[in-house]
Amino acid sequence: MPLEISAVLQRRLRDEKTVWLTTVRADGTPQPVPVWYLWDGETFLIFSQPKTQKLRNIAHNPNVALNFKHTDDFGEEGITIIFGEAYVDASAPPSNQLNAYLEKYREGIKGINMTPDSLAAEFSVALRVKPTRVRG
């Protein structure tokens, strides 16, 4: 059953540049990290460098949380937490082949002195997060 997502949250999912991805280490310690993402209406697509702690955490425990920075601009939806299950998606194309991703992050890629090709090479592991619940 798909989640019911308000128009305000849909806009935020489309427009926000960064979301905080919280995974859980094997010892139970939460580990939040800011990530770029692409929302396709059903899942979040996130690219990671290989051999990161977040990938080890997800391999151990796929339950994650995503949240945006707090802002009063969104009223009651200023604080939103999206719970979900994460997995590596080996079938996803690299980020430099996704026009929507490049359009969203073109300036950000330049800002970190990378090109779309160098970003795709360094952040080569595709993660999908399938939301299971929304709070906020």
C-alpha cells in the first residue's frame, strides 16, 4: 500500500537538495549523514562512495530514517521524518546518466570541484530507500 504524501511534502521531496540519512551501526549507535537524493515518487535514490560506514550499517540493518533540515516555511510539515528500508540497487544507472539528478545537482557538483563523470565514478554505489512510514 503506497504512503499518503501531502502536496507540501511532495514539493519538499522534489525541491530540497539534501536529506539526512540515519543508519544504525552494529553496536546500535545511530549515524546520521547528509546525502543528495532523487525522489521518483516511490523511492529515494542515493549515491554513495563504496566501503562507507552507511553501507556496512545497511547491510547489517536495512531500517533507516530520512529527515530534512527544520524550517518554519513548511508549517507543521517543517519537521518530517521518513522511515524506510534501504538496499543497494545494482540495476540503477550511474548518476551521470540520470538527467533529473544532473539537473538537480549541476551547481552542487561544480561547487565541490567535480564533474558529473568524476562524481559518478567516486559515488558509484546506488542505494534505494523505500519509505514505510512518514511522521510529521
